[in-house]
Amino acid sequence: MTGLWQFFVFGAMPDVALFLGVGSGLAKGQLHPRAVRLYNALHHPAGPLAFAIVAAAFMPVGYLVGAGAWALHLGIDRVAGYGLRTPDGFQRA
């Protein structure tokens, strides 16, 4: 069962920013500007790549599974049409 909890935690982690981005008075599909920096940081491909390198070198194999789950999350988001956000919280074109 090595890597099972890491798969689920790191697979869901990038969407933590969505909870911070909920608010009233926003347009449809808009993320609150206070959450954009965190959202973009968690949804940039450099994050799981750097974590995979560190995990492969210094951590148990379960964390490498977590890095893969994080990268998979980003890949699924991109296929579904979700990418990084503009500073005002809208999807970048």
C-alpha cells in the first residue's frame, strides 16, 4: 500500500486553492484574486517535476507516487481545458 495516501493527497492538493477562491460577487468561472497566486503555483508543471526530483533522491517511493499523481492532476486539468489563471481570476486564453 506504499504510495496510496500520497496518491490521493497529492492528487487532490492542487485544488485546495479553489476553496480559497470561492466568494460572492464573482463572474462565472472566476476565481477570487486572493487565490490566484496559490492556484497558479499549484498548477504549474514545475511543482510536480521539482517534487519528483527531490522525492526520487531523498524520500520513500510513496512520495514519487505523489509527484506522479500531482502531475496527472495537472494533465487532466489541461485536457479538460483548465489552465493557469490571470491575475483577476479568469482562465488564460
